Amino acid sequence: MTQVEKAGTGTASGEPCYILAVETSCDETAVSVVKNGTEVLSNLISSQIETHKAFGGVVPEVASRKHVESITYMLDEAMQASGITPRELSAVAVTQGPGLVGALLVGIVAAKSAAMAFGKPLIGTHHIAGHIYANQLEHDIVYPCIALVVSGGHTELVLMESEGQFQLIGRTRDDAVGEAYDKVARAIGFPYPGGPHVDRVAHESEEVVTLPRAWLEPDSYDFSFSGLKSAVLNVINQTKMRGETVQAGAIARGFQESVVEVLVEKAIRAMREYRAKQLLLCGGVAANQGLRTALRERCEREGIELLVPSMKYCTDNAAMIGAAAYAKWKRGEFTSLDMKADPGLYLEEWSVQS
């Protein structure tokens, strides 16, 4: 649980807020400086994709070591690129969770050190809140709104009635969307990371293998993709047993159409039920062209305002952490320096207190 200390801010004086933000929850080392929660002054990202590709997925111990190798250099580079001096900083924000505990620890230790060295308050930040507030870097968020979070480890529908307030109304009961994409990609024979390959060939294929949709209970906003993954494996195994060639494009298209239809329908239903003013697409899978296109077309027909981050803000980055932390800074909700990494940090618990 996040430990919060109340303190005053510079909001009343009208002074700008500059937040130095750090994100190391998985396999990207990222540092950014964000002004007033909306203006990105610097945003550095060091990806480890090539390192983990040899293993077919992220190796936590390797990810942690890579973060250690680059974090100090990136902190210095981000500050220089922003043009802001340490004295001008308002706070230091860092992803507290969820994520890989070893990777989180590297960022937290670096952020604590910077906060102590610069004499600035610390803001432990929720990773998913960051993905949601990535939209704030390019759009004005209007409340109440619904956030559809789709990433490697999370698939959730979140109701936000006001700034910094999160209510989880739906979540995955098994695999997250990103996990399902990677598992299906591996079964088809695509290299890591497999999601973009599935998206590409699904778009290119004229053939489609019809696959089931997991709607669950009629009134449920939860998701389930484990059965769909099993259905894909069954198609592949039966094809091989018949001595036929696996049609990767047709399977990928059928899988993607199933995933996208369920995500879109449940998001639209939530918008109606909660009378939300905007739908926010968030997370790494928000970069999926099939999902972006289907959601945009459906929202246009329904007259719903859809916010989608640019590609650079869909995947893990530190600018989104600075944007989310701004809601805490405005209320003077800072985190104690004895904060610990919390791989299971709940989004609702991280909500602002006032």
C-alpha cells in the first residue's frame, strides 16, 4: 500500500510544476521531465527488446541488471534535455507498482536518491494510472470517463468519476490481452514480441478462421482470453494432424477479431451504463492497429469521444508517470522515503485522497 504524506504545493502561487519521473516496471528503462502534468520536456526510453528476444520473453533478473546499467546515465540525460535545473524541480515520481519487483526496485532506489539529493518530495505512482494519464499528455480529459486498459499484464475497464479517482468495473479473469497475443504468436511461430506480428498478418489476411467469443455473464464487464488461446492451439494442432499447412494469417485474423469484438462491445456498454463523457484507450496493446481502428469506427457511429495516445505514449514510458503523479502533487499527497516496491499495488488504493 502506498504511504502518503500530506504537504503543501505550489499550485496556489501559480508556479509551474516540474516532475522528474522514472519508470522501470518491466523491460524499458525510462526517465522524463513533465511540466504541469501535460507538457513533456524530455522523454528518454531504453528498450531491452533485443536482449530478451533470445529468451522468447522478459527474464526478470536480466531486466533488473539492464536497468542498473542505464538508469544513472538516463537521469542525467533527461534532466539536461529538459533544460530544467534540479532546483526548479517540484517532485520526483517513480513507478511503485505493479511490475517485476526487481525492476521496480532499481527505479525506486534511483528516484529516492534523486529526491534526497535534490531535496524534493517523492511520489510513488501506479503503473496503470500512468497508462491512463498518458492520454492527458495530448488531450483534455473530461470526467466521468471510462478507461479501457489493454497491456501485457492487464486488461481492465476503469470508471473515473473525477481526477485521480479509479473504480475497477471489469478485469481479466485469466490471461491479459497482451499475454494472449504473445502466446498465440508463439504458437503460430512468430518471434518475440509477437503481438505486432499478429496484428500485421491479421490485417493482411483475406482468409479468416472463425473463433469463439468469451462474453461471460450477460451483465459482466470481466474478460477471459484463456479459452480463446486454447481454441487457437486446437486449430493449429488439428491442421498439423491433417498434414496441412498452418494458415498463420487466417488464424491471426480470427483471433484478433474475437479479441477486438469483445473489448469494443464491453467498453461501449460501460460508456452507456455509466453515462461517461469520454472513452480512453490505454496500455501497450493500444498500439494495435486492429483495435484502434475498430474502436474508432464504433465510437464515431455511437457519437462517443475516444481518446487514444500516440504510439510513443502507448508502451511503457516515464512521461505517463509524470502525468499521473501530477494529480497527487496538486493535492500535496507525497510518499514517504521508506516506500517499498509493490508488485501487486491496487489501482483503486492509489486514488487521490481528496
